[in-house]
Amino acid sequence: WERVITKEERNLGFLKMIVQRIVDAVIDTHNQIKRAFPALTRTLDREIFYITAQELEDMYPGLETGSQRENAFVREHKTACVMQIGGLLRSGKPHDGRAPDYDDWNLNCDIFFWDETLNRALEVSSMGIRVDAESLDRQLTLAHCDDRRTLPFHKMLLNNELPLTIGGGIGQSRLSMLMMGCAHIGEVQSSVWDSETVDACAKAGIPLL
């Protein structure tokens, strides 16, 4: 999804408002499904805990990867939004990879729910306020991607010829897994699986589509 915004809306408060609306939509949908199918008993938390990638690193200095820190935090807080992903942290490493021409590393986030079935944090959306001319200029330099400046999209954005936007992706299969308590993505979307996966799932009682 993508939405045009104004210059005044390029701020943290607006980002959090959109995140809350997404989480509310997920919770409301889940509640509707539970009413239709009472056998589904999982509860998702509407309250969102916001934290930056740097705060996560500071909080869990003994954990080496961003994924490990996400799991530790979401295990405790159940619904979380990890912000400011892309740039180097004080450790000299990024929390996770993020393209320099995708969203503003100061105004982006990933949304997580705690998945009781998988016993891990499940990312359902990567999103953010998109780069403007200033943030694109800065991030292309930091990422050593200055060669992209002459590409049509980048050139237009740097010349302020495109609208400002916010947007992101929402994992439909991941949401289905979360709401239904599934352990494998093959339970909610059809695909081709190798024999080892099919055998392992059969032994675990996991039906693959």
C-alpha cells in the first residue's frame, strides 16, 4: 500500500498513528474471525510498544543479531514496532538491511506480533515514510550508492518532482498463519515442497496445501 502525504506529516507522530491503524485493523479482523470460528482462541495485543533499533541494541548487548533482539523484546511485549532501521548502529553494524532509496531510515519501522505457535516474533509489515530529496541524498551517500542518482526515479525525487508518500507491505500469509495458529506457511498457501519438508510436516501433524 502507498499513501500520498504532506510535508507536515513527515514525522514520528504520523508514523505511529498509521502503525496503530494497521494494528487495529489486524486485531479487529482477528476478532471477527474468532467470532466466526470459536475454536480459535489466540489473543493478540492491541497495545503497541515502540522501540528504536539502537535502543534494542543497548537493551540487549549480549545478543548479536537484530533478529535475536527482536525475539527477546517481542516475547515480553507481544506487539511491537521497531523503528529507525537501516543505518549503522553504535556497534558499527545495521540492525537489518534496508535499501537507501526505499524509506527514510529515521522514519521507518517493522511491526511484530508474538507468535505462540512458533514461539518467536513474527514480522507482519515492513513500512515507513518514504525518502524525500534530503533523506535520499543522505542515504545514497551512506550506502555508497551514488551511482543511482541518475536513475529516473531517483533523479525526479532529488529534484522534488514526485509526491511525498508513506507505505509498506503486509504479509497476508503471515497474518493468516498468526490468526489461525499455523506452524508452516504451507498451511495457508499452496506451493511445491521437497520430500524432506513434506515428511517432516506429516510426522508433526502439519497439513500442507
